[in-house]
Amino acid sequence: MSQLRWVAVAMILALAALMVVLSARTSTTPATKSLTYSQFLSDVAGQKISTVDLASDGTATGALKGGNQYTTVIPVQADSSLLSELQSHGVAIQATAPSASSGWTSLLGWLVLLIPLGLLFWWSSRSLRKAGGVMGGMGAVGKARAQVIDAERPATKFADVAGYEGAKSEIAEMVDLLRNPERYSQAGAVAPKGILMVGPPGTGKTLLARAVAGEAEVPFLSVVGSSFVEMFVGVGASRVRDLFAEARKRAPAIIFVDEIDAIGAHRSVSGAGISNDEREQTLNQLLSELDGFDPAAGIVVLAATNRPEILDPALLRPGRFDRQVVIPLPTQNERLAILKVHCLDKRLAPEVDLELVARATPGFSGADLANLANEAAINSVRAARPLVSPEDFSAARDRILIGRRDGSNVLLPDEKHAVAVHEAGHALVAALSEHADPVEKVTILPAGQALGVTQQLPLVERHLFGEDYLQDALAVRLGGRAAELIELGQGSTGAANDLTQATDLALRMVREFGLSDALGPVSYPVAGSVFLGRGGTELSSRPFAEATQALIDQEVARLVREAEARALSLLQTHRPLLSALVQLLLEQETVDGGAVRALVEGNVVSVLRAG
Ligand code: ADP
Ligand code: ZN
């Protein structure tokens, strides 16, 4: 061990320092004779002593008649008769108080001695602690536990969780179980042991789990799945054991395992970099702990994941996580409720319409909405407004959606024109298509990755999309490029993202939704991902013939081409509108949906008048 070698080296250095100090202290006066007390007395009697310097610590030094120095020690038993004796023999007596300088040198000596030892002690204890994970065995694992398990008594209540009434009522049963576990056994029912919450990140799974603990007023032990899986085999399993032991000590209690997929992944999934043995041992320990405890003991295990499909089926068997609660992204009404919760402590201007904000934030999770409310408040502070205004909300939303807005418009003038043409194309096709979502806003301000943005806003939240809606959506996607072709005579790189999205949508229409006559109502879904390690269900990996693939390609191309043709003809027939919108965009940079609609409707009216 190199550490031991260093300890030895440091020890030798310390000893050497000690020797140097000691020898320095004794060898300051080289020509000194050391006398015994009786020699000293006889020398005094023999008139050989010329001076004596009596130090308070009993040592005496002085000069002999011959000029040599001597030292001796006066015993404490010697009494004051010695002084008269010395006087009578003509010895010059001097007495010194303990000198400051000698005190300092001895202190220095001690420091020289002690500092290396102190350093040595500090160093060795530190390196031992650091190496604890490796050399410290079980003791070290126990120590690490404190950082992994978080125990607290949250004050969160169900009222803090907005929306999700179904999930809440399912989970609320656990509160009852924690409060009176005996009720279940009296009724002869086996209480559920664990609930698995499944949903995308930020949807409030942790919040719900904390609310259960808060409502039941029990300790909340939370761990993150990935913290169990270490490089060392056996550590994870021992941590699981510790976790449950801790919960039993504090029962009734809630154990919350976030990201349970990190331990509970299907056993055939190979984790890169982490030994499979370790993962398997950890999972097995978890399974046996789940089997081992009696729900009457008042322990409830809640777990969260956003990838339920990779969980090992053993985890989902009855008696383990036998209940699953899906926590999806919030619906429009739920978004409104969540926004209300997070705006309680913010001072909103009266004209802020949270309903509109909720409508404009499809796909936002609860965490995103909390962030939105906060960003809006920050925005108002930055603008030195006393109240949070609707503009703050829309700026916050833009920031979250498309990255931070650049202060400066860095586009070259002709680029700006091209972007205006492109975005006007999207917006006009959307406004002119019967089934497309209404335009909410068009902007040519660069933001994040996008040079310009056309936002559409569904009137109602849709769960089902008709063929006409999808075809219009395709045309809107291609509207940008179509406008470029018409106004500028050529396409540009700006449409790359649009084309990818349009092609993806067309591909799904053909392969999954059966919207191609040539292929008919047959589903050719994408093959299951090999990375999930579960390739093999008949459906996901059904091979299809080369000829079918060629047909799919053809049909996708046809759909996209037709959409482009529709966009082109729409824009060509309304070319003056296109030019007008481009002009408007170049002047105002941001045009809202109402203005686009007014432009289109005004035109329709004027066409009618003309006709
Ligand atoms: P998850 O565990 O699902 O990733 P969290 O529970 O950590 O999500 O949620 C993060 C934050 O988002 C919460 O602290 C809360 O501020 C907010 N949040 C999420 N869902 C809701 C909700 N339904 N009601 C109120 N706030 C929510
Ligand atoms: Zn575009």
C-alpha cells in the first residue's frame, strides 16, 4: 500500500526533526562542564567557582575560576544555607527568572515535533475515510447510506397537487392504509403493497408521493433508483436492505423509489458500464424485500418511472407493484388548475387570462407550467412591472418552447425577406385551409434554433385526428417551401425541418393509420427497437417485403407531393395576400393570428364585393 509507505516516510521525517531540535537545544554551549551537586559543593568550598547563575528551574550555570563554564542542578531539597555558603566563598550570585526566549525556543521545538504528527494523523484519517468505499467493508456502506436515503416529513397535501383526480383517489387509498392498517386485516383483505406511477418526467409523481406522506403524516423515505446501482457488486443490494430496515424502524412510513427503471430494468437489458451481476443482485434484493414485508406493518412502497415497458415483469407481479397508476401529461383543464396553484403567490394583472395560457401550452408538464409561471414573474421583475402581465406569460412560454430569445436580429436583410416569405407561406396555408388549426402568431424574430416561427393553436384539445385534418397539416408544413418557390423562384435550406416533419407524418399516415389506398388498411409499424432488448413480439418485428417497402416509399412521396401541390395552388391563387403578409411581417416582425385572419377575411369580402 503506497499509503503505508507515506506514513512511514513521514514518521522518519518527524523523528529526524525531533533529534535535530533536541541536539540543538543541548549543544548551544560547547565548552561546558557538567558537575554533580556534590562536586559543585566541593568546588565552592575549594574556591574554584567564580560566578553562579541560578535559574528558577533549579539548574545553575556559571564560570569556573579557570574561565570554563559549568552547569549543575541544585536539588530542590537544598535550602537557603547554600546561598550564605556561596556568599562566604565569594561567588558572584545571579538569579534568572524563566527567560522568555528559552520558553519560545522550547515551544518552537514542540511545534516542530507536533506539526508533522498532526498532519500525519489528519492525512491518514482522511485517506482512510476516502478509501472507505473500497476498504471499509460494511461499515462504509452503512455510512454512504445517509446520503442516499432522504427521510423527512413533508407538509405537502393533496390540495397542492392540481388535477389528476383519478390518480389521486387511487393513491389516496394508501393514506387510509397507512393510518389504520388493521382495517384491512380485519376485513380479510390483503392490502396493496406498492403502487407504480407511470408518466413522463415533471408530471408530479414525486409531488403525489409526498402528498401521500403529508396526508398520512408519516415519514417519507425517498431514493433514486440510479443511486443503488454502483460499480461494486453487492453495494446496491445492501442499500436496498438498509432502506427497508430503515423504513421498518420508522413504520408507518412511505418508501418512494424514483426512476425505478434504473434497478428494475428487464433482466435481459444489458446496462452499459455497469455489471449485470450488480443490477441483478439489487433487483433480487428489492423483490425479496417486497415479498418479505407485511403490509400490516404500515410500509407502503411508491415507485415512479417513465419507461414502464423496460421494467422486469417480476416487479409487476401481484404482491409487488400490483397497482399501476398512469400520470399522463396534464389536459387543458388540468393545466389551468396547475397554473392556478402556481400563480397563487404571484401578483397577476387582471387582464391575465390563465385559461388562454393553458390553451397555449399543450404538451407542457406540471413542472414546465411551474417553470412558466416563475419565468413570467421573473420577466415582470426584469421589466420593472408591479404585476405579471399577459406579455410576460407569452415571453416565458416562448423562452421555454424555443429557447432564449435573441435581443438582436442577426439576419441579413435578404435572409430576413426569405424568412418572412417562408413563415407567411405557413401562416397563409393554415389560414386558408378549412381543417387546419388556427394561426396564433407568426414571427420572423430568430429564436433558439428557428429563424422564424408560425404557431398554431388548436381550438379544442384533440385526441383523434381525421384524414382531412392530417392532410391540411401536411399542406401547412409544406407551405413555407411553397411560398419560397413562388416568391423567390427557388427552395432553401430553411425548409429542412418542415420536410422531415411532413415526411414523418406522411409515413405514419401510410404505415400506421391506413390512409393510403394503395396499401389499404394494413399496419406496417416500425420494428421494435433492439435497444429495448425485447425484440421478438410478432407484431413489432414483422418483416415486410421489399416490394411493400417500395410501395410505402411511393405512397409517402405521393402524399407529400400532393400536399405541396395543394399549398402551391392555394398560395398562387392568393398571391396578393402572400405579398401583403410578407410586407406586414417585414414591418412588424411579429403578426398575431387575428391580423392574419383579418387579412384573409378582408380579402374574401373584397373578392365577394368585386364578384
Ligand atoms: P416527477 O416526479 O413526475 O418528475 P415532480 O413531482 O418532481 O415530477 O414535479 C415537479 C414539479 O412540478 C413539482 O414540484 C410541482 O411544482 C410541479 N407540478 C407537477 N405536477 C403538478 C401538479 N399536478 N400540481 C401542481 N404542481 C405540479
Ligand atoms: Zn417552416
